[in-house]
Amino acid sequence: MRIASVIGSLVATMKDEKLRGMKILIVKEADLSGKTKGEPFVAVDTVDAGQGDLVVVTEGSSARQTDYTGGLPVDAVIVAVIDSLETEGKVTFRHG
């Protein structure tokens, strides 16, 4: 799993039938303070995340282990919206 920030959304009218009704967001990996880095990628949203949210993303075969995505052609799934991050006793991120 990795931490990412939601930076946008994706609309695809033509897609695999198994993806119909799925919310797909554009995310970018983030550090422990919420600062983004790296290249953006897409992830299926299972928790109603939104623009600017810091989220937990699971990838690969683990992405197909949720009740929502079992057996679907997905490689990245948002499984949590982060309220706060604490490392070494210090809060490095707090939502809002």
C-alpha cells in the first residue's frame, strides 16, 4: 500500500463492462506530509474519496481483494481516506 493524494477524476464512456459504475480517480503518490511526488496514476475509488483527499492505495493483486473489486480488471484501488498521519510521535498530516 502507499499514500497518495487525489488530484482529479477520470471519465471513460467506453470501458470494460466490468468497470461500469465505478468511480475512477487520478492520484499521485504523496509523502508523510501530504506533498505529492512522482507520476500520476489512476485508481478505482471504493470509499468515496474526493479531490484533495489524502488516501491509501493498494495495488496489484491486492487491488482485487476488496468486496467491491473482486475479480475485476483493476490494478490500483483507494481503500481509505486518511484523517491524520503520525510518525515518530509527531503529527505530519491532519485532514482539514
